[in-house]
Amino acid sequence: MEKPSNLLLKVSRRLFSNLDEQEKFIEALINPQPFSPSILWCQEKSETLPLAVETPTSWQPQFIDRLSLGEKPGQHPLHQQGYFYCLDFSSVFAATTLLAIPQSVRLVFDMCAAPGGKSIFAWKALQPDLLISNEVIGKRLGMLISNLKRCQISPSAVVNRDSSIFAQMFPGFGNLVIVDAPCTGQSLLAKGEKAPGCFHPTAINKSANRQKRIIANSAKIVSSQGYLAYMTCTYSPEENEQVCEWFLERFPQFQAIEISNLAKYQSHLTTMPCYRMFPQDKLGAGAFTVLFKNTNEDDRKEVNFNTIYSLYIYQNLKK
């Protein structure tokens, strides 16, 4: 077993005061173990499931199956036919906050959408009139479009714009804006992957500043009584709780929503209702998630879908 770096030790002490928890967290990163894969059913589940599944968690959506270790859903014919989408169970955890949205949702913006898992989750859970999946990094657009096509996600559109463009063009239009924020990706280590420099303070601060810019632009898109979902796949408080605290100071009309199903995952680093999965929980590599509501009571704006369509690079508008 490799020796943990000083930067990893420092982060572990910031996350956990308990020595035993620090050791479990470090062990999960330097000696990663496999996690069960999971699938999101885009079409109706088969009556006889083609893959071995684990017992569902109490908060797990009905359209998600967590599979037994060793299952390879991406190689199954139903995957190629678009019946389901493969995703990490940590992503399921992060997106589960969307199930707390009580009313129908007309327009969903996914601001950092590739490869498409959160977009597909929102489409399945909320059935919006239009899903807009935005990806600012051009080389990631191909996989996003491919996944939305394969899973027959409609009505949907893919766009390639900076978040500031949407803030200018569509202020107050989005019933739900998802920010699966670009981050240092520290949870990649728990999957046995590489994330060079992910614990370095410079990388963390650079990432946190980018996240603040994106969430601030995204907030301007959220309609009155609309929602903003913020999530990451990293552990640093600077990229998670501290971004949320910064956000609420500058946008006091937003309020973090308590998610009763995730109460046992409440972050111990803040009193704000936000939720963390850690790799030592043995369900997934890790995630942070919070759902904000815009408490303003102003009249909602009618969406001009034609303006949005002028930006698209791919669309599937069939109901």
C-alpha cells in the first residue's frame, strides 16, 4: 500500500476530526476497491431483469438499479439499444436531490452536461417540456450527443456556450438549472484512476473560483420559485460547502432545501442542508450535492423556445 501524500493527509484532517474516519478515508483512496455499477432505465424495465441487482438503498429512485459486482452493463445489447444508461452510483446519489422538486418542470438547463448522466436523470425524473444540455468543452460534445441520441432523450437540445451567455439571454427562465460543477476530481482516486495535483491548494482554489463563476451565472437563469442543483465529485470543502456559503451570501433569495431521504448523509462541516457520500461508505467514489430554491415570488417568464433553438447544435424535439 502506497504512503499517503502530505496534501491528502491535510485534506483528511480537514474533513474528519475522528482519527478512525481519517484512516478509512485515506485507505479508500490509496487502496481503491471496486464499486457496484448502476444503470438508469430510460425505457420501461424488462419484467425479467437481464442483470443481477443489489438490494436498493432507502433513497434509491425506482428507475435506478445498482448491479452486483462484476456485472458489465455497457456490454449488454439493451445498453446499445438505449434501454438504459450506465452511471456511477455516486452520480445517482448527487442527482437524487432532484426528486424533491414537487411541481412540474417546464424547462431544465444542465450547464455542465457531458457525458449526459445528470441530464438523463433529470429527463427521466421530471419529464420537462424541454431539456437543454450545455457543454462548454467542444471535445466533450460528441459523447453527450451520442448518449442523448442512443437513449432517445426528447424533447432535448444540446448547446455549446459559456454560462454567462445564458445569464444574459435567459434571465429567470429556467425552472431547474443543474450545475454538476467542474472540480479537482479527487474521487477519481477512489476508482483507481489518476487525478494529478487534485489536492494541491492552487488547483483547489482555481477550481473553486471557476465554480463560483458558473453558479453565479446559473443563478441568474433560475425562475422565481425555481431550483438550482449544485453538485461535485470532489471532497475539498473549498469546492463544496464554502462555494455554497459564498453563493447564499451573494444570492440571498435562494434557500437550501432539506432532503429528508438523505438526512443520514448530511455534511458534518456545515448546518446548511447539503449532503456527502464518501468512498468509505462503500457505495460509490464520493459526491457532494445540494438543492437550492429561488424564493422570489415574481411572475414567471414565458420561455421563447425559438430563441433557444437558435443556439442548438443538436436537437430531438419529438415528444
